[in-house]
Amino acid sequence: MKNVQTNSKRVVIPHLVHFINRILNTGVQEVNGIARNRQIRTVNIAGVTGGTISLLFSIINTCLGNYLLVLINITTMACLYSMVYFNEKKKYDLGPMITMPVCALELSASALMYNNNMELYLLLVVCLSLILLNNKWVMLALSVFSAVLLGVTHRLAPITVIHQATEGRRITNAVILLIMLLFCLYYFRMQIMGYTKELEESNRQLNISNKTREKLISILAHDMSSPINTLFFMLDLLQEDMLSGKDFAESSRLLTLQARNLQENMDGLLQWCYTQMKGIAPQPTHFNLVALIEEVITFLQPQFQKKHIHLQNDIAQYTCIVYADQEHVRLIIRNLLSNAIKFSYREATIVLSMEDRNDELIISVADFGVGMTADVQERIFAADKIHSTPGTGNEKGIGLGLSLSQEFAQKNNGFLSVLSEEGKGSTFSLHLHK
């Protein structure tokens, strides 16, 4: 029996939470922007909360036989719930502009008939007007209207009363008002703090982006202009017949190396630009990870051969299917192997291995090259600290490869880790969920 009740709770509670979130997010759309969506959600919260409280009051007043108050409570409830309806129809300002004055009049009518302190709730109407309305003139007009109505109603209520509320009921209404006012002030404070945090985060991201761009511009000006200048210089020499066959062959070899570095830098830069585009999200599919890694190894064969590096491939015996973005994983593996080649000495060995855990695959690339200090390891994946180090063959890059790889890994619910010792080499590992 207990198991049946537990299972029922597990089924009902998530559906209930989903239903409430759907109501509170009525009218929320990405095109509205963060600030507008927060306000729309606040209107929905106010409408649902206020409407539910009015419903409870109508039940209490029905039990007490106060049928005029029941009619007022039901009308107030309908007005408050209608704000959610107007948000659904994308008439975001119309709901509060209609509901607030109607609620003010109903509160005043209740106070005039029963002298039950309900006129004090006009203070709540003023607070909600400041939070829910955008138009400053409508906000000012409604605030003045509510303040005047409060003063008039409070003065006339003892005279116009048709059924005096008990002192206990008056005190209860005042206490509930105080609680609701405190909640409104707290909610307003949390909204301001939320805006402040979002603004600070946006500024932080903007500063990181600006620093990254500045670093990239300096790298582009220095490292990527060199092969282009060399090409122009060689073309000038060819046009003037100043190069012998031997000199041309040597210069062509150097130019080819520089052009290859330029291509790699351009690839890295384009990949970085790709990640900065909004709306880019991983497209996960099931694929054979080992087959993909073999394709990357084949693609990088010229780099292995250039430095006479031996690749010890310990993953060939595996057959594993993973669920991730295939192009993201391809870029990560390529960057890890390219880095291992870059920082390995000639005729060295690179070890490619895999560890298959219960719910995780770990692909490791180990080299026995220059290694890294602890300080470099701490900032190696940081996107805001671009640092390009020449390889053992003076290979150059733009310093984006590992930060890009970490970003792609995280987008696929994985991450990169590194173990390194200066002078002894490094091991980079890609952790992926199956």
C-alpha cells in the first residue's frame, strides 16, 4: 500500500509542478527579452496568488453568510485570473490596467459596507501598480486614485456600514495585508537583485569577450600576417627573376610551412567564431567513437610524419557507441592530438588510450614532450586567458584550441581534464557519457 502511495506521489507531483509552471509562464516568450518576461511572470504570480486568496475568502464568507462579500470576492478573483488570460493573448499591459482599478473599487465597496479594514488593501494595489505597470502616467494615475479612495473610504466606512465586521476579522484582515505587503517588498527586492546579477554577469561576459577579441587581433596582426608578407615578397622576387631554382625550392618549403600554420590558425579562429554565434547547440546522435577517432588519425598523418612521431593506438580493439555531437567530438579529438604532436619532440611516441567505465568513456592522449607547470594547467582551459605557446618545432597557434574543446565537451555533458609535469609530458582526457 505504501509503495502504491509513493508511486502515485512520484507521478502526480511532477505533473502538478509542470502544470503550475505552465500557468506562471503564460505569455513568456524569448523575443520579449529577460526583463519583460520577468514582469510577465510577476503578473501571472500576482494574478494566480491574488485570485486564489479571493477564492478562499469567498468560501469563508459563504460559510459566514456574507453573500455580498462573496459576490465581491468572486468578481475580484475573476479580475485577477483574467490577467493570466490577457498575457496568453499577448495583451500584457491591458490585464493590470483593467484589474487594478476594478480591485480598488471592490476593496473600497467591501470596506464601506462592512467596515472590515479592506480599504487598507488599497496600499497593496499601489505596490502592485508600481511592480506590474510599465506606463508611468497610468502608474501615477492609479496610485493617486487608490490613495484618494483609501482616504475617502476610511473616513466614510464607519458611517456607511451595513454590517459591522467583528474586531477579530478587522485585525485578521490587517495582519494578512501586512504579510502580503512584506511579501511584495521582498519579491520586489529579489527582482532587483536578480536584475543586478544578470547585469553583472552580462558585463563579465562582455569583458571576457572584449579581452578575447583584443588578444585575437594582436595574434592576427603578428602571426597570421607573416606568411602573407612572405608570399608577397617571394612574388616580387619572382617577377624580378631574382630567385634561383635552389633558393625558390627552399623558400617554397618555408612558405608551405607558414601557409599550413595560417590554415590551422584560420580553422581555430573560425571554430571560435562558430561558438560565439547565438543559437548554436549540439546536435547529438549515436555514432561509433573509435571509427571517428581513426578518421581523425588519418587526417593528421602528415603531421605525424613530419616530426617522425609514432602513435601507439590502444583503442583499435574497442567498439563503442556514444551519444554526442559528432562534429564537436571530432574537433576535440583533433585538437588533443594536434597539441600532442605540437609539443612532442621528433621521433617521440604519443599514446592514445580509452577507459570504459559504467556510464562514462575516457579517451586519453598522452605525450612525452615539454609538459606544463601547475600554473599553466590551472588556466589552460580558460576562455578569457588566451595563451599561445610555440611547439617543439616552433609551430604556432592562436591559443583557442583547448578552451574551445572544453566548451564543446561541456555542451555534450562531458569535460576535459589534464595531468602534466614540466619536462615529462602531458595527458589530456576527454570524459564522455555513454
